[in-house]
Amino acid sequence: MVGRRTVLAAALGLAAAACAAPAARRVPDSPSAPGAPSAPPAPSRSPSPVRPPVQPDREQVLARYAGRVPQQWGTDLPGVVATVPGGALALTFDACGGPGGDGYDAALIGTLRRLAVPATLFLNARWVDANPGPFAELAADPLFELGNHGTAHRPLSVTGRSAYGITGTADPAAAYEEVAGNRAKLTALLGRAPGWFRSGTAHYDEVAVALVGESGERVAGFAVNGDGGATFTPGQVAATVAAAPPGSIVISHFNHPDAGTGAGYAQVLPRLVDAGRHFVRLSDRA
């Protein structure tokens, strides 16, 4: 197991055995009298359809979390997944959306495709709205898994806690909408619900983490801050990602094409691939 967070000093602070029914025993045919009618065939039964688990509705969730007072706040909480088993690296890239955050680093995505390196991409609702073309291309590419990065890109809180000057969701209702609003958008566009959620700034309280679980999504954290919130130079990105311990979830961004992220990954990924490092999407291992 690796450390929960590995960052450069300059980084922003930013995780039955299948029971087969026994085969039916064949009963030997009974001799029949000449001319006796044969027994009618047994009626066939269609297998019962598999129904997805029913998620609680908004009012049920809000009733469950009303009045709960969180005791923890940050990026490294129980229930926030920061590592994957098996020694692989799980590269994750956020697209935050909103003013200054609607860009698309096509060169970075091109590097991942050229080297066949899978990744999990966390998309904010505003970024999706601003980039319908790139979204459609990413959604159609099996190299990438698309995750929920919130509706308004806010830290997920039930008391309005802030991170990096961004005010968090004010109460359970606002936290629910931050998760459920973009979940509904992605589900409608993809034809399936996202399996993972990461909040804006990757900050949570423990009540909000539990609330995410009500939707059937898992909460993604990180062990390595790969680009310091899109502030690192290419050299810093390359050095940080190269030093990521096995099993790390690495957080970076693909909505800032002018940042050092894309160039840094273009430097380091060929070396890691040549060295035999293995890469996974979050749902492949976690």
C-alpha cells in the first residue's frame, strides 16, 4: 500500500462464489403402452430479468442526512479511494469547466491514445456543455472511462466548507444536487451511469462521502498530484509522475492546454511504457 498523497512541495494540497444451480437430473422415459399419448412437454420458463438496484430518491437521501454534523474535512478520508491494487498506475484527468476551465488538451489526449495508455476522465457539467464534440469522441473511445466531476465544480460539503477559495456545497440538498445533476446529464448522454465521482478540489467531509455512495458511485481521491492543479512546468509534471509509487491514483487536468501537463506527460509516458509500467482505469482494478 502506498502513501495516501505524494506531492512536490509546490503542489496544491489537494481514493461469492457463484452458486450454480445443480443440473437437472434426467428421469428415464417410462415405457408406454402402444398407442398411449405422450406426456406434454414441460412449459419453458424465461429467466427473470436482472434489475439494477433501486437508488433512493432525493427526499429519501435528504431525510437520511438531515442534521448530521461532519467531523472531518479534506482529501484523505475513509471511503475516498486513493490507490489501486496490483501495482498499476491509475491516471485520472479532471475537466473542471467554467470560466478559464473549459479548454481541451487535445495533445495530451493524443499522447494517451498513441501510447494506448488508459485513463479515467472526470468531467464537470459545464465542461460537457462547452465541449460537445470532444465529449462525444471521448465517450466513444474505450480507452477512457468517464467519471462525474460535479455540476458546478464545488468542494462537497454539507456545511459550506471551502477549499482554495471555492465555497463548498452548503447543505445535504446542495451536495445531492452537485452529485445528482451531473450524474443525470452523463447518464442521459452515455446511456449508463458513471461509476466514480470526484468533487471540485477533491475535498469532502465524511457525511458528503456517504451521500455520494447513495447514488451508487465511488469517491475518487488521489495519491499523487501529477500537475499541481495545472500549475507545474512540463519538467515538474514528468518528474512527479515518474516518481509515482506503484498503486497510485494520479490526479492531473486536461482542460488547460496551455499548462505544462500535456508536454510533461509526453515526456514521461514513453519512458514509463518502455519500463513496463502498467496503467488502468479506475473501474479496472479499484
